[in-house]
Amino acid sequence: MSTQSTQPDLLYSEEEEALRAAVRGLLADRCAAATVLARVESDAPHDPELWKALTDGMGLAGLLVPEELGGQGATHREAAVVLEELGRAVAPVPYLTSAVVATETLLACGTGQGSEAAGLLGQLAAGRTVGALAVGLAVAPGAPFKDVRKDVRHEEGTLYGELTGIADAAAADVLLVPADGALYAVDTAQDGVTVTPQISLDLTRPLATVTFDAARGRVLTPDADAAVRRGLRAGAALLASEQLGLAEWCLTETVRYTKERHQFNRPVGSFQALKHRLAQLWLEVVNTRAAARNAADALATASADAEVAAALAQAYAAPVAVHAAEEALQLHGGIGMTWEHPVHLYLKRAKADSIAFGTAGRHRDALAELVDLRAP
């Protein structure tokens, strides 16, 4: 008697490949390297027209939102495919922060008919509103919650305090703010909210300091702990897909370049030492794909091992993305050092991503705890 396999199918489905092709085609038209470089040199690094095309035109902001709340009712696997392509293009849009982290946080707040969270989810799904979880980008999913909420206090219906390192806060219309154990929705356009850009390594995902001075907030849930943890876990798990896309671009472009560049009348890619370096990088990228797909599938199926999969994905993907970008920079030679070439954007994104939602070391420690293999 045969038994049905319980192993996840990590291969891309036909629908996922079609989604990839559509997103890649849009980014090829709307997110060329020269366009991204021009934006990061300006005071407006986010690309609202690209965001509108992704959300209004393709409905991608609502992939994780149930259909009854105005979304697409898709899964984390589809969202991961989108993030792979956004990572390949270092696209300056708040997809990870709004369509993944903020959305997942709201989904844990109770989405009954007429609830504040349900209304916000519909707005985020339509792309009309950009949301951001007001927690520092470097905070890991398992961080003590007192470290997350200690900087903002709630007094008589208003919020006071200051938060730093908030990703995409400048593009956000609403912030999800943990304070005194509860989670509040705070409109950024109101008096009492000040968003000040910080100097950020990753120019395509800017950070900001957010100050609240008698800012009005709407209660989303009296228990912010579970909601924040869910949002951060999804961010860490699906960030691996963005890192995969970034690493794939770096590998593909570096192989192409080493085939074209000649020294001593030979393509530099034919030299044995470079072949070994690129072969090693290819193996790392393939393994990253397995880890990232496993994390996305674990979230999509509500697996009991979702936390393990997320920690494993970040522990592996973060250093691989940095290694891929460093190899791309070095093997492109001097061309990678010029501002006009996009390689530096990938290196900065990879470096910034390596501390987003916790460092690889932090995730290795978490993984050891989760599987009961602590260091002696």
C-alpha cells in the first residue's frame, strides 16, 4: 500500500513561473538600473509609479490578503516569487515592509467584519495605502518584546516617543505602532508625527526616525506581542527570497562579464581560479533557493516548523547574498567601483539585509534553541 508523501514540493508551479515572468517584464520596463540610480541620488528614492503598476495594475500588494478582505487570497509562495524579482532589480518599492510585514501583522489582529484591521488590510491590498510596522529593521522575530515596545508610551488616547531605524517610514501612510502592550494604527499625515530620514547604507530601502508627540492612534489589538512576532517572522522568512534574487543577479551578471572581458587574449572567466570561485558561488545560490523556498512553503502551509524554516533561511541566505555581491564587485574589476554601475546598490542592499530582522548569528542561535542543539 502506497503512502502519500508529506514532503513539501519546493519546485515552482506553472502559475508561479507565469507570475515571475509578468513581474520581471514589468521591472525590465519600469526599473532599469539607470532609473534606480537616478532615484537614489534624489530626495525621493521610492518609485510611486512602479508601486502603482505593481499594485493597481497587477494586484500584488494583496497577495497575502484573503479575498473576502479585498485581496488576492494567494500564499507566501507567490509573494516570495515577487520578492525574488524585486531583489534582482533592487526595486525601490515598499513591498516587503507593506505587503508582507505590515500585512502579516494586521492579519494577526483580528479581522472580523468592521474591525480596524480588516479595513486597513483592504486599503493595503489595493495599494492605496502603504503600511509599515514601527519596529526597527534590525529587530529579530524572537527578540524580547520589551525591547520592541519600550520607546513609545500611550497616554489618554495619544502616543509619545521616538523610534529609530524604521524601514520605508517615509513612504508609509500608516504606521503600526506597539505601545504599552497594545498595537495602534497611526496615520503619518497628522500633526504629532514627524518622520526624519536617517543616513542609510541601502539607498533603495531608506530608514527613518519617527517621533510621536500627542499622535492619535487607533487600537488594532490589545495584545501586540503575537501580531508583531508574526509580522517579523514573515519578514525574516521572505527576506530570504529577496536575498536569493539579489544573489542570482550578481552571479548571472558576473558570469556574463567574465565571459566578455579578456586578458592575455583569453576571457578572464576561463581562468581556473575564477571558475572555482564562480562554481562555489553557484552552489551557494542553489542552496539558498532551497532554504528560501522551504521558508515560504512553511508559511504558506502554516507548518509547525515555520519558525525553524525562517531561522534556517536567514542563517544561510544573508551571508550568501553578501558573498555574491562582494564577488560581483571584485570580479567586475574597477567597473564595479564606479557610481554609474549598479553593483554597489546590490552590495549595499545585501549588507543592509544581512542585519534586517536579526543577523545570521542571531538566527543560528535561535535555530539551535528551536531544535534543541545548543552549543556546549
